[in-house]
Amino acid sequence: MNGVEWLSKSKELELERSSRLPPSNMDEAVERMNEYINSQLPVTYEMDFVPVCFDITQDQEKVFVGGEYGNIGIFNFSKSKMTKDIELTSKAIKAVILACDDTIGIAVTSTNLIYFLEFPSFYMKKTMTLPGSTLVVKLNLLKDSAYISNCSGQVKFVSLRSLKKGLWSSISSSLALTFVMMGHL
């Protein structure tokens, strides 16, 4: 251990010991109590718009957010600010999902319009609409395929790897899986 390491370690030990000693007066006691309480509170971040849905990147540095007025954005934790904010549509965004190693963003509106976007540029790759009042979007475990249902007994399968490569033709003729409900025996 060199001298600088020893000084650093001894300063840490001194601070640790001083925090264990009882406070010398009431002001110090209140100050320590406030420090403890503040250290237990969650960190709150201010955003440019009210997020109603979000997904977190794999490195947990950014959040893909969707807003009630059609905005989507990227909030960066390390910068503590919104680094990108665009108005995608005039309809509310009710779900956002990151896929394909955070290179594809999916945004679903209240009118069941689905946007497939490059992430983080938000360059629009494709859109699709499904009729109905409810839309469910789920990714497979590898996050490279999406299963989309409008709760009508069918599920659309979308290969996001093909979309990433610009092969929308394979997606537009996507496979529709039909589920048949079977009674209990």
C-alpha cells in the first residue's frame, strides 16, 4: 500500500468512525437524521412530458418513453435529462417496447396503430394497424420477434430481425396464427 492509498483509506476509516460516534449537539443529530432520510428516498427525475409507458435499455442507462399526447422520447439517466423528444402522432402512446438488442423501438397508439422505429434515431421503418379495441404486443425471449394480437383469436407474428435488415416484404405477409379454444375434457 502506497502513501496515497493509506491516506485515502485512513480518511475513509475516520469518516466511518465519526459517523458512529453520537452527535455532539442537536443540530448535528438533526443533520444526520436528514442525511439518512434523504439517502433512503428514491431518486426523482423531471421529464419534458408525462410518460404513460416506458421500457428500459439493456444497459439500464436510457428509458424509451411514450406520452399521452403522442410523444415518444429517450430519457438518459446519467445526464438526468430527456435527450430526444418527438411528436410521433396526435394519439396517445399506450405501449413502447425495445427489441433486437435495443435497435428497434415499437410504439403502439390508442388507435391500435403500431410504429416500428429504429432506436435511438426514431427513423420510421414501418407501421401497421389492427382493428379492434384492445391490442397486445409481446416479444419472444430473444426479443427478435413480436407476437401481436387484437384479441380476436389470431396472433400476428413479426420477425423484427427481418425488419432490422429492411426486409419488410417478409413481414407484410406475416404469418397469422389462429388459436382454437378447446373445452375441458
